[in-house]
Amino acid sequence: MSARRKVDREKRQSDDATELLRDLLIVELSKAGVPQSQIRKLAGCGMNRVSAIARFFKGGDKGKGPPE
């Protein structure tokens, strides 16, 4: 494998890891109740991405656990 391909592969893996961490940041901030506009600023991404991820954490039981 050439050195250039190895660098490209490592950069792609690094980019994937960065995007995953950004998604996790959005999830945790959403769960904490931080406004989406603030999440967008902190995560450094677009509002569409924040909205797409954060919509799964709106409403519902808010983590009360399974019904008894």
C-alpha cells in the first residue's frame, strides 16, 4: 500500500471518529435540555443536523424507566 493511500485511510477514519463524537455531543446536550441554537454553536454544525438528531429526545417519559 502506498504512503498516500495509508494517509487517506487514516484521515477518513479520523473524520469518521470526529463526526461520531460530534453526534454524541449533540445527543448529550439534547438530553440535558440545552436549546438547539446553543447546541449548533457548541458543536459547530448546521441546525438541520442538530434537529435531525435532537428530535429523538423530545417529549416522552424523559427517562423515567420502564412502567411498573
